[in-house]
Amino acid sequence: MNQDLRHLARDAAPAGPEDGFRRLHALGLVGLRRAACIAGSLPATMCKRCEAACPHGCIALGEDAPLLDPAACSGCGICAAACPTAALAVDGVRLPATVPAQGLVLNCERSRAATDAPLHRVACLGGIAVNDWLRLAIAAGDAPIRLIDDGACAACGNAPSHEAPWRAPLEIARRALSEAGMRADHLPEAVSPDALPNGNCPDAATGGLPIESRRRFFAGLSRSLAAAVTRAATGETLPADVPVAHGRRVGGIAALRGDETRLLLEHIARRFGQPHPRSALLPALTASAACRAHGACSRACPTAALHLETDCDDGHARLQFDAWLCVDCGACAQICPSHALEHQGRAWRPVADAPVVLATIEQSECMRCGALVATHDEEALCERCRKTENLARAGFALFNRHYGETPAAPEGP
């Protein structure tokens, strides 16, 4: 496994111009893969995850892409870790493709804590996403993965809430690995410097320390290599691109971070004799009997998590939902004309083997155009014909109101 990942890191081809990262600002450390950015491809559901996560307020959403203030950016990578489609990458968050047999210790570049164990420093530990922890766990095998917690992160400028920014992703990764069958003593963990071989922490202060090599742009781990890393880690071949129901195409499935999480966790679960993890941190969606198979929800979904199948042999339409692909934007529930969908945020839920069928709708032909439409008592027209008829009625009523009244006779002789 480690040998495969080593060859991958050495031989992987650079991303093409369409799929590669481009700097948000010529002087900044943040790069964007525009094809994977929800805000750029579907403004109606503008994702603001990066803007909300940035501890310095240096990212703001423009008309079709995030905008960066390079003077305020610290290069922490927290925005990239929060991006649900891995559309962002930040220089300085470099992770190795291999892990030494004795394990790996991760530490912030600005911390002076040291150890004799193999040490790898990153610009900010908060820039390590959940999937990065999962990939490290696969590369490590039984070797330990540890993070140095010297207590300085909570006082750092990258933690305005005084909560270490690495804590939440690490806890999610630990729970996910545990649900996939990994033993507690093999989970990545945060330890104090004193718990490491010859560990020391001469000065935990980070405020005045420079960030080393600030101009390393994407040297090492690049989000554009996510699909290739997944192939090496899981042995599964991923398609180059994914067709979306409403005609737009998104990047490779592995670029959608949730589906990459599924592949990684399934690989880990199989290693421990499970077909898949027992549960995972996933959103949920339910549909009521009011669903009429309009398809507006599936067209609005930026990642094809919702798919409306209308050509079933039994004459029914089926609305299917893949929770792994859902980025929790809630656009489907907002745009549904029947108000039939209810979106629920991420929680630890049992893992389904396949996309869930939310609704099965009986169909019949529209009495005007012959298109398939949900069969029910109130309507015998498809959405388009019903709108056309309503518009015609409204125009006819307006015409009658304007011209139907007899004008009054003029006064005078």
C-alpha cells in the first residue's frame, strides 16, 4: 500500500488547465479549482462554507467565485478544509503520501515543540481536513498518527473562538474510523509533547513566529490529486467525470469530498471485515406525499445528490437521494414547488448500501402535450402546459377587464 502511494506521489501527472487550481490572487496562498466550486457553477445555491470558516475574514464570495484579501490571509488552510467539494487548496498544508513504520507526528510550523519521532510540520493543523486524516490512516496501516497539542492553538489568531481549529475535524475522523472498525488504540490522536519520545516544548508561544516558506504553492498535497490518491488507497477506478441530470458536468466523483469519504471509509471497513462503516456523518432528506416529480430539486442540486428517474418500465417516477454526495446546501427543499422536501443537517446516521428512494410517483400523459406527469385528481396537465394555460387565462381576464366595459357617454350637447 505505501509503495503504491509512493509511486503515485512521484509519477502523478499535473492537473490540466480545466481541472487545475488557479490563485485567487496573484499575491495570495489560496488556489481555486473553478469547475468544482458550487458558488461559481450554481449561484442560486451559493455555498459560503469557506467564507464562514475563514478566521480572518479574508475570503468573501463574489459574483461567481470567492475573492481573497491576500494581506489578511495567514495561509492556515482552514477554508480549504471546510470546502465540501475540495475546490480550494492552500500552500503550506503539505501531507506525506507515505508514513514511516514508527508512525508520524504532525505539528504546526509556528510551534517550537519538538520530538525525536518522525515529525511533519504544516502551516496550520486546522488545514487538515477529515479526508486527509482518513488518507493518513490508510497510509499508516498500524503505525500511529499523532498530533502535538501544546496548548498554543487555542490562543492563535487562526482560532478566534479560542477552540483549536484542528479539534473538530480530528474528532470527526476518529469517530468515522471507529465506525469503520478501527480499534481505539490505532486511531489518530492528539498528545502533549511530553508524551512523545524526547518530546519538549521550550516555547509554546506562536504569535511572533514566522511561517516558514510561505511561497510554497501547492508543493506536496494538492486537492487535484484526490481522485488518484483514492484509486491507490482503495483499488477502485473512478470515472473521469460525472453526468448531472440537468446537463451540467461536475469534476470527478472524488472531487466531491463526500463521495471520496465513502470510498476511503469503505476501504478501511473492508480491511476490518465490514462491508461499510456502521454510521457516518451525513445529511438527510425526506419527501412527503406532495411530491409531484417536477424535477426542480434534482436540477437545482449542484452535485447530483438528487436524481429523478422518469423512464421506469412500470410507469412510475422515482426520486433518489445519495447522502454521500449532498453538500448540505438545502437548495432542493427551498426550490421544490410542492414544498414536499424536508432537509436535515449532518448527523451520525446508519449507512445505506445504495441511494435511497425518497418518493415513487405514478405517472400519466399530459392531456395536451403527452409529456409524463404525476397522476392525481387535481391536475391532468404537465407543469409547462399548466403554466401556459394559467397565463392565457390571466391575459384573457385582463383583456376583458380593460375592454369589456361600455364607455360612459360624454356630457354636454
